[in-house]
Amino acid sequence: MIRMMALMHPASRHLDWVLIDPKNGQLPQVGDLVSSDAGGMPVYRVMALEDRQARLRDDLHGDDRVMPLGIFRWKAAG
């Protein structure tokens, strides 16, 4: 587990990050915060999952987008 400050996250809080490991079934779920870099920007909230795609929200900018789930290596620990 890695603890980093998500400097631009709206809550400006510390988040603990865990590596996403699909081999062990540790995949992001709806509501999780994900990033391609632990504590890096941007941080997205998973709004929906379909196949290997994720509908994401950038809480900082209010943007929604669909991206492949496989590009995200980290999720915020519960």
C-alpha cells in the first residue's frame, strides 16, 4: 500500500493506494477512485463498468469519459 496526497482531488485528502492486480481478482468497482499512477493525476471515479471499459468521472473538472479499464494500475484503498 502506498500513501500519497492527491493534491488536486476536491477533498484534498490523503489517499492510500493499492495496486490493481487482475490475476488476484482485485479489480476496480463502481465508486472506486482510480489512477494510472499512485497519487498521480488525474484521479477518476468509476461510475460504471461494461466489458473492459469504465465510465469515469473527473471530479475536479466534472468531465465524464469512457476509457479501457486496463490502463489503470492503482485504486484508492477503501
